[in-house]
Amino acid sequence: MTTARTRMPPRFDARDPAVVADPYPTYAALRAAGPLCRMGPGSWGVTRYADVARLVRDPRLGSEFPPDYHRMSAGDGPAGSFFGSIILYRDPPEHGRLRRLMARAFNPALVRRLRPTIEAMVTELLDPAERAGRFDAVSDLAFPLPVMVVCALMGIPPADHEKIRPHALDLSKAFAAIVPEQDRPAADRAVEWLRGYLGEILDRRRAQPGDDLLSRMLAATDDDGAVLAADEIVDNAVFAFFAGFETTTNLLATGVAALLEHPDQQALLRADPTLVPRAVEEFLRYDGPIQGVARLAREDVTVGDRTIRAGRVLILLLGSANRDPEQFADPDRLDVTREDNPHLSFGGGIHHCLGGYLARVEAQVTFETLLRRFPTLTAAGPARRQTDGTLRSYASVPVAVGP
């Protein structure tokens, strides 16, 4: 008597041009086939909401990968070593210590005080659009705004914003699952430059502290009197540039593109601006910037009828989970009135995004201002996807605005 072999799950290639253009039909096919798909060597993708929501909080899965993993991913330079000290890739107990200290420095009260500044920034960025009758939602709004906000959060002078932007953009290259060889020198230079620049700012803050994030990180202590080491502050501040601008840039660009593609939803928001916070959550669910997060199995973990052995990598496919019809009614429809929306775009558990509150405030201010200021928003040309980045993003979203 022979035993039937277990059918292997389908393979998923996130770099397939069809997936880059529109991953959601592929996600639907993967979910229908089962809770797992095959990805790279020793790694599995998790496709369904119930499993992703459970595993994103499972302590048996970690984010602290061995140094060899980061060297393989980003090389032997500064970018590879950088990942060993940032909160994103630390597990308990170090993660808990870093998060407690950073949360005391980066809290909602600090962001709330920044809201009038964000409103003024959005207004300033949209002034040329009113004169020209058009703007690009990426280059004229979604890219410069989050960099300006992060700089304001850290107390960096406006005169330095322009020289910081290209380094912040190059830093994003370091966060690819495997950084291409041609991108590694730029990623290394960005990490090194930002470390040096922020290190100088920190030296000034030690002598003359303010109420900015860097000063707060220097002053933060936990209940045991522990403080952040100087190199931890620098590297986590560098990480904040990526976390604070890249994901928000893509949230803003994706939201504008969605409103251009769905004029009925734009009309709903114009009729009832109080729906904007719900709309922001729906943009995050419908086409979130982060489509998947990697976790290392520290113990054996069961998904469906398959056991994932310790040492394997699980890719939690947030983008697929956010379109799962078992969790969301009519998931492929953009619905800015959606009430029950427990999307997973900011992760969950101990690694839930610290900057989620800031991203929401920036997006709410941006869409409230756009809808109030311009009576019409229509496409001024085809939107163009960014195909060489690590996140789901746009390179250009041309917009025509009414007078």
C-alpha cells in the first residue's frame, strides 16, 4: 500500500511583472489553493487573513535574523551591519527595551503638536498646483511631505531638507529582501551619510536639548533607569527616515490614485469629509504599501496541515490577507465608508508599527486639504507604478485640479 504524496503548494514570485502590476488576482488564486505558498529557498508565504493575523502576534516567530542573513541580503558594508541594531530586527528582550524607550520619546502627544505644522506644509506644497491647475501626487506632494515631516519631528533645519532627500531615497534600497548588487553602494553611502549627519545633530542636542524626537530619545529612560546608547539612537533615527517617509509616501500616492480611479468614492468624501479617517484605513487595506513581512520560525509552527520547521522563514503576505473575503465583505471593492476594517497593514503584536499614528495624521491632513481646496481631482495622464522598489508604490500620479 502506498501513501499519496502531499501536493506541494503553488510557487509565488513577487518580482513577476504581472504581480508587480497587480498582485491581487494572484493572491486570490493562492488563497484558493491553500494557506501556504512556496517562495525563496527555505521560505514559505502565508496567504490567508486568519493565519496572518494569528502569526503576526505569535512569539514563536521572530524578526531577529542571523548576521549572515543581513550580509547575504545587503552585503558586508554599513547597510548590512545597520540592520543588527534597529528595532525592526530585534526580538525580546532587546526589542522590548528599545520599544519602551522609543515609545516614551515618540508618543502621540508629540505628533498631535506637530499637526498644525503638517497642515502648513501640505498647504505650501499645494500652492503651485492651484496656479498650474495640475500636480504630480508623488513628486510634488507624497515624496516631499513625509521627508519634511520627519525632519520637523527630529528638529532638522528646513535648509537641510533638500540635501537629506536623496540620501533618504537611497536608504530605501537597503530594505529590499535581496539588495541588488548595483544598489548596494548607494545604500551603504546613504546609511553612512545619515549616521554621520544625525550623529552631529545628536552632539548638538546633548549640549542644547529641545523638544524634538532626537532630544527625547537622548532623555528617555525606562523604569530601571536604562537609556538608549548613542549608536542605538543614531541607527534607529536613520531607520525612522525610512519608516517615516517611505511608507507614508506610498500611502499618499496610492490614496490619490484610488480616488482618481473611483470618482464615486471621491464624491462620497466630498459630501461627508468626516469619512476621511475611514478612507485612510481603506487605502491602507485596499492597496497597502507593505505587502509582506518576513519572520523567522524560532520553533516549529503549524500552518494548515503543514509544519514549518524552526529556522525556516515565513513571509506573512499582508496584501493578500487584506483582500481575504473570509474577513472582508467584497474585499476587491474600494469602500471609503467601510466600518469593520481590521487590516494588517501596520503589522501586529510587539512589532506593530510605532509610526502608524504619524502616518494616519499625515494622510488625514493631506486628503482633507485636497478635497477642501480643489473642487475636482481628475487624472491628468496615466499613473505609473514603481517597479524597482521594495514596497508597492507609484513613480508618478499626474493630477488635474479644478479652479
